[in-house]
Amino acid sequence: MFKRGSIRNSFIEGKNIRYFLVALLITGLSFGLYKGILDNFLAEVVQINEFDRGVTEFFRELPGVLLIFILAAFYMLSAEALFKMGALIMLVGMGMHAVLPPTKVLAVLAIAIYSLGEHIQLGMKSTLTLEYAKPGKAGEAQGVQSAISQIGTLGGYLVVVLVFSLVMRNQPYRLFFIISAVLAAVSVFYTMKIKGKSETDKNAQRFYFKKKYFKYYMLELFYGARKQVFITFGPYVLILFYGAKTEVISLLFALCALIGFFLAPLVGKLIDKIGYKKIMVADTLILVIVCACYGFAHHILPKNIAFIVCCANYILDAIISMASMATNVYVQDLAENRDEVKATLSTGVSINHVVSILIALFGGWIWQALGIETLFIISAVLGLCNSAYAATIKVKNKKNA
């Protein structure tokens, strides 16, 4: 469970960590309001169908593939400076949602811009967390960071549940986008207070590939494919197949965030205690059960019961996804310095998204042509590949792992 003293125990004290965690909390709140309404907004207002949703997700994930080239262009910037850049771009994307008409093209453009900033921050968030962590507390620090983001996101989801449960007509999608944009601006304010390195790293590289990270890159490929099915099509199955409303989807997201708030620090401690390898192997073995229930529940259970089962398994997937923190600790175990961690994690994000955009693009077609059963069978197989490959990792020693 997350405790107030966890921050002091996990992180090196200083203003940077305070501003960093406050920015993450507010960003989480903004994201919770945004994500809580996005899927239903796309389905009900923008009229995005199953296939269109895959295309939309293709453009949302495209910045992740391009991230390695974007960061190559700004390779001399510190992790703090890149984190700030990501916050500003996220603000622009959210502002576009707030002011532009809800056409398919403009909605996808706003999603892509917001996603660009989100993906720039993604690798930097892990890099800064590892940098600010106390020695031997890398997993625990990531758990605390994740919990703080989750509590902000939870607040956003709960607001959506409350408002959309009370408002029966003229559901206030645009108002929520405006509020999310304001919160994104507040997050930018705190992000700008984080102090970065004044000097540039003369040894920084534009592109960063090293043989010792090959297994990490492969794990990111498998993980990117497996998680994309649930991120893109998990909520849409509930909306289009089972008829879930905005408040129901947001409540589901809220439960995931609440569980993440309590469990993320425990998962982080578990990584430090038993090692990243065991966590990575166990993670995707559980995924097989989740995928089987999600894809076939409606064949063996009444539709209303199958809906509940799918919701429970969506939450379970969110829990096991927290194990992805283990790969970051694996990278830190292999890395020689801070900049190598930053470059490797950012490269991993891009590799992760190479397969993600293919799953997003063809997932909608697979759903329409072959059914949701096939879609989740593919996710289960990819999960098994991930576990089998993680089992081949050679851990240096118990102390480092």
C-alpha cells in the first residue's frame, strides 16, 4: 500500500522530486477526465466504428514509433528538458480537443498531438524516477510514482462517473475537454519548475542500440503487441458489444486506478525483493486466462454475466500490466550511466510501438472479419511468447536484480 513515508523512503529528497510528483498527480487528474470520456465520445459523437477505432489507434500510437527519431533530433537535451517538452505538447493536444469541432479527422489529429507529448514523457518519466530513486529502491520508487499518477487519474474517473450518472441528456464532453486542458496547463507550470542539467552530455548519441539490450528490445516488442489489444479494443468491446455507457466505462477505469494506487508500490517492492525476471515471466502467464475469459465469456455465459466477467478481467489485466515496471529495472541493471538508461528506455518505447501500430491497424479488421475471439487468442499467444523469452534472461546477481 502507498504510504506518505514511501516518498521519503524511496526518493532522494529535493525540490525536483516534489515538483515532479505534483506534476504527475495533476497530469493524472487531467488524463482521468480525458480518458474517462474518450471511448464513448468517439463512439457516440464522432461515430467511430470497430475498424475506425483501429485506424484511430494507429495514429495515436504512431508518435511512439517516431519517438526514437524525435529524441534523436533533440539528443543533446536532458531528460528534464524532454519531460517539459512532452508536457507542453500534451497541453496543445488537449486544447485542440476543447476548441475543434468533433469530426473524425480533427478528433484523430488532436489525439495524435496529445499522444506525441504523452509518449515523449513516457520514457522520461521512468528515467527521472530511476534517477531520483535511492540506491536499491528502483522498483519501489517506480511503484510510488505509479501510485501517485494513479490517484490523480482515479480522481478524474470518479468525476466522470458522478457527472455522467446525473446528466441524462446533452452529456458535457466538451466541458470535460476544457477542464482537462486547464489542468494540463497547471501541470506544465509545475513541470517547468523542475531543474535539469545545465550542461549537455558530449557523449550523448542520436540513436542508441546495443547488443546487451537485445532481450529488452524483444520483450518490448512482445509487450507492445499484447497490451495494445486491451488498450484499444478492451473498452470498445464493452461499449459496442455489451452497450456500456460512459459512466460505466469510467467507473471501470476508476477501479483499475484505485487498485493500481494500492498495488503499484507493492509490485515495485516485489520486483526489488524477488527480482525482475520472475515478475516478467509470471505476468503474461496470467494474461492467458484473462484473454480466454474476455474472448469467450459470451459463448458460455448469459450476456449480462459475461459482461461482468469481462469487466473483472479488464481490471485483472490492468493489475498484471503493472509488472512492466520490471523491464525498467532490468535496463537499469544493465546500464552504465543515467544517459544510457534514458536512451535505452526511449528506444524501447519506439520498438514497443512498432508492433503496437500494426495490432491497432489490423485489430479492428480482425474483430470485424474473424470475431473478438481471434483477437484475444492472438493476444494470449503473444503473452506466452513474452513469458518464454523473459525466462531466458540471465540475472547478474541477487543484489543487482
